[in-house]
Amino acid sequence: MTRPTIHDVARAAGVSLSTVDRVLNDRDGVREKTRSRVLEAIGSLGFERNLAAANLSRKRRYRLCFILPDGQNSFMHALEADLAEEAAAALRDFTVIETRKVPAFDAGALAELLRSLDPETVDGVAMVATDATIVRVAVRELRARGVAVVTLVSDLPGAEKQGFVGIDNVQAGRTAGSLLGRFCRGRTGRIAMVSGSMLVRDHAERRLGFEQVLRTEFPEQTLIAPLEGLDDKDRVRDQLGAQLAADPEIIGVYSMGAGNRGVAEALVGLPAGRDVSVVVHELTPYSREALLDGTFDAVLHQNSRREVQGAIQLLRSLLDAQFPPLFVQPIPVEIYLRDNLP
């Protein structure tokens, strides 16, 4: 059975093709009675609009802006490289993507950039969010000016944004807790945590999931309040190194952000025979090497390419006014040990 076309809708509704086009694109110049007749015909025929073909015919352009944190974060560097490749491919679909950067964890800089965006040149924004009131207000103002906004990797609570593309970070934290608890099973001690910042929702949610599992399933382990390394390897190395030296009862480390080179360097100076199990996030060249040499026990990973693709697709669906908007499946949490490295 062939799919109904716009010609079938026009015949069923007794109107011209141009009238159907105006209804489909929600343009003025159609009487309400006529509009209702067209919509009834669309429903009865089961007509589904081919947005790709429609956009191609009228040369619609999508102007998207991705806002990423600047700094040493290797995962963000990989995401930026994936974005550059996807942006080149997206040009074929009349999608122009620019990348803007703000200092990591700087809510003020992010809010200022959001306020500076011009709806005349930007249709949609995907951002790695910092959870702060000034950011939520800036998002609300940007949406009021007609710009679609979604979050990427790190979410923003509330109804201001229109979607999130990333992993379930509570689930990721619980997975880290299950792994580290098992690695440390049979040993009573203390667990150190390293975050980038508690100002980002992904790290806060990972901590929540991690603590839920450790406190309920592995109560013999004592949790230490997380260090905030700001994803800076030198800061992480110095803070974690000092903590490990001062507390010989630390038997496990969970790093929920970047700065994993610093984690590895902090472990180098441990005395022979001291056993510290380590779970970190993101498979990078540095964490891969640490898995291979036994410094790290497990790495949790998220597919940055799929996140970029999902954010582009979600923004395009929002700009096309699809209802309901495209549902982007959560990105799976991948677990890598030394023995299953890709």
C-alpha cells in the first residue's frame, strides 16, 4: 500500500495544494473551517509529512550553536572533534553548526554567552550545562526569543531546556559503586572521591548513585567527601596525592570527572604493596594506558559521537515543530576493563 501524499490530502479536503502547504507549515491565510477540513483529511488518510523533503524543497537552513567547556578535559576534546566531523556532514542537510567555548564550571560566563546569542543568526543551542540559577534564567530568556535549547552530557533541572542527550548519570554512579564495592570486598577501609565540581549536575548525580550503592550494599566502606579537582590534572594529582599520603586506610578511589592523568600520577608514589582500587570515567588515551598497566581497574564510558548526533537530531525536530518531539534514547553506560578494551 502506497503512503498518502499531499495531493491525496488536497483531494480529500477539496482544497488546493498551496492551501495544504500553508496548513502544514502553520502559515496565515487559511480560514479556520478550511484548516479543520485539511487536518481531518490528514488524520483520516494517515498522512505523514516528509520533513526532510519539505526542508530540501524550500532550502531551509538550521543554524545550531554547541557550547562546550574549555580546559584540559580529554573527553570534551574528543566530543569537540566528533562535533567537527558531524558539522561537516550536516552541511548536506542545510545544517550549519558553530562551536563556542566558555571556561569550565563558570556559570556566569555561560549565562553571559547565552544572553549574547542573536536569534537572527542562531536557531538552536546545545550546551554542556552548569547548574545555576543565572544559567536557568538565561535559558528561559533565550527560549522566549525563539531559540530552541537542549542540554548535552550534563543536564539542567527544570523546564527551561527542551531535552537532554547523555547517559543516566545516577545509573552510572550506581554502576561505579557496584564495581568498586566488589573490587574492595573483604577489605575494610575508606573510599576517596574526586569530582570536577558539584556545580555540574552529572557529577552530582554520579555521586548520588555511587553513595546509594556503597552505603546500602557495602557498609564496611567509609566514604570521604569528594575533592573538587576542576578537571585539572595537576590540581587532582596534588589534592588526591596529599589525601592518600595522609590516610593509609584509603583502599578505593572513584573519579567522577576528568583529570584522570592526575589520579594516575597521585597513585604512582604509593608504597609497594599498598592496594588501591580505582574506577574512573571516560576512555581516553590516558585512562586506557592506566587500565593496561593496572593503575585503574575499570573505566565507565559514554559515546560522545552518539551524543553529538542525538543533540543535532533533537534540535532539528524541535525546530521543525514535530509533535511529540523526537525522543532520544539515553546513551548506554559502557564498562571497560583491561581485557575488553576496544
